[in-house]
Amino acid sequence: MHISAKADYATRALLELACEPARPLTCEAIASSQHIPFRFLKSVVGELRRAGLVRSQRGCEGGYWLGRPADEITLLDVARAVDGELITLRGEPLAGLDYPGPASGLPGVWRRIEAEAAAVLGGTTLATLLPAAEDEHASGEQPSAEHAPGEHLTRQGAA
């Protein structure tokens, strides 16, 4: 299975936006913070905007915001927005795939893999990926044992 750079960059950009939903971020800030090539990110954000996952505003107070709340955007939404089909075989969707003879069971395996991947991605929202450390520190709770030290996502240099 291949996860495209577009899907990875798109998700990282959306997570940056989800960290500060009240203020817009520029592509420059997101690219700098996530170490993503600016020109590539600009085209990815355009695809996210067309899919309704981000909204934009021009001008000196402009930038990008999430198009929906972080708990309503799944990784499946992101992958489909930038890549189309989740899994393809030689560039073709798996839906009509059919093999003769001894290989006849193989398309079912590929479709099962696609369904399982869609279930994982569809069950994971941006909100579930956001670091809970800020909320836990504010309430005096200890960080969750779910995350290894240093595993939390951070905002670096986004301005």
C-alpha cells in the first residue's frame, strides 16, 4: 500500500489549521512549520479547498481555516480529496477487478484490504490526532500513556 506525499502533506496542513481554528494560517507558515515544499503545499491546499476541507480569505488578514470542525474531518476525507480512489491496481479502481482461474480469489483480498484501510481512515478524525497535552497540562492531568514521549505534534514557527 502506498500513502502519497499529497495525502501526508494535506493531513499535516489540516492538523496545523486544527491547532488554531480561530485564526487563519498562510501556506508559508504551514510549509515552514511542517517542512513541506511551499509550491507543492499550495496545490494541495487548493485541492482541499475544492473539497470543502479548508476555506480561504484573501488579503493581509487572510489565510486558511478548516472548512469543517476537526472532529468532522476524517483521514479518509483527506485521502479521497487529494488522491481520489483509496487503493488502485495499476491506476484502476478495484471495484470491477476480476481474475480467471486460480487467481479468482485475489481481487477479494485487495478489496478487503481497501475496506479495512477505509475503516481505519474513516474512523480517525483530525481531532483524534491533535495533541491532548495542552488540555491535560491546563487541567493538571498527567499526559496519556497512549503517546510515547515526543510523539505529540507541535506548532513550530507558524506565524
